[in-house]
Amino acid sequence: MKIEFTKMHGLGNDFIVINAIKESPLANLGTDELSMLAAHLCNRRFTIGADQLLLLCPSREADFRMRIFNADGSEVEMCGNGIRCLARYIWDRGLSEKKVLEIETPAGIIKPEMCDGLVRVDMGMPEFSPEKIPIDIQETDSAVLPEKAVFIKYPFEVEGQVFDITCLSMGNPHCVIVVDDIGTFPVNYYGPMIENHQIFPRKTNVEFVEILNDKEIKMRVWERGAGETMACGTGASAAAVATSLIGITGRAVTVHLLGGDLFIEWAEDGHIYMAGPAVTVFDGYINIEI
């Protein structure tokens, strides 16, 4: 059958957006079938190509629901660049006149709003408990675990290299590492090893960060299930929180990514606010077998 789609990106982090409310046959597909569809559509050499597939679905709890599938077919909880693109898609097509949307995700209800030509998103509050991230370290030696089991600048060895990692959840797991020079750091070598390390039972996104000053950082990201991407909204949020926690930035940070800039604020109410662009590239149709 022929399915309508829209190709979008947020700072080069690109998505295939499908209105699963309009394309009703998709509503009858199970998760395994949608995973296979995502892996097929995201293949850059044989079909459309993207980092992720975004599905706009109906919701009983909010205005809409978003389902997110990585290029490898895995379903994930949240995507900051993705939800900005989905919100722009909704507004551009007149699917809602609300200035602040409520979008249901596995990470909770997220509220994007228009702000001076950008899309600003309340990303919620960061979570630091190992169970919520999650991190699985056996408490065989209490001296091994950080104080109060919060993973801030926790020494972590990979292939003989010790990194100080700061781990948190932004609705999905993140591991933030500060490095001296992001341009020369071997992201593609260490990224997959950390993503798939046994202490992360649901794998993890990995953010490699270079500090420019107390208001600016540079970041490259290895995304769980997608590899290195040009930008990651939840990752930029996690990096801003982590660098603020360890005292090297303030609570408002510009994050310079390969695809452009995101503006992150850790507000006094404890919520993280992210602002950045969302761009439509083209609309199209593709024939798929269901």
C-alpha cells in the first residue's frame, strides 16, 4: 500500500514522520511489525533513510501520542529533536491550534510550544536514581558505589581507559563524559562500547562534551540504536545538567552540536527547557507491504 510521509530534521538529526491516525492500517500493526518497518524505512541506501521513525498516534491522555523507533528498529522512550519536529508537523498541517501541545510519550506527557520561530519544550525533570536511569551495578563492595548511589563523576573503565561518567535519565538513559578535544576524540570507537556495556541494561546514549566556558559547551553524541547523529535534544539536556552538576557551567547553556545549536535551561522549578529549530525537508509517498 502507499503511505504518505514527511522527512524532517532537527539540527541534522533526521526523521521520517508518519501520521498513523490518517494512515489507519498502521494502527493494526504490532510492535514487532513496526520495528521491522522502521528498520526498513530508515535504511539510507535502499529506502528513505533517517535516524528515527516518528509515528503520530491518537491519545486518551493528551492531544496526541508519539511513538519513536530507531534506525535499528528498537523503540525508545523519548527524543527531544523528534518531539520538536512532531510539534512542527502538527502545527504546519493545522492538526491543532493550541500554542502549547500535550504529547504523550513513554517518558510521560511532554509539552512543546512555539517560541520566536523555534520550538521550546519542557523536557521535565532529570532523574538520577540508578533504578530510573537504569544502571545495574552489583553492590558487592559498598566502596565501589558513589555516595547515595548517584552517578556523578563516577570512574568507569573501558578498554583500559578510565572516564569520569555522569549518568542520568531524561526519560531515556544518558552517560555524559567531559573530554579535552571533541574534534579529535574517537567517538565511534568508545561510543558503541559504552552504549552496550553490561551496566546499562537498556543500553545508553553517550554524550562526549568539551567545555568552552560556563555558558557554552560542544557535544558529540552516540545515540542508542542509531550511532553518531548530528544532534540529540535529550542528550543536550543531559549534558547541560551534568556539566552544571559538576560545577563547570551555569544552569543556562548553549550546546553546540554537529548540526547546530540548542539552548538549554535548567530552571528553578527543576525542569529542563530546550529550544531549537524543526525543519520540514520534503513530503512524499512510499509503497510498503503490510
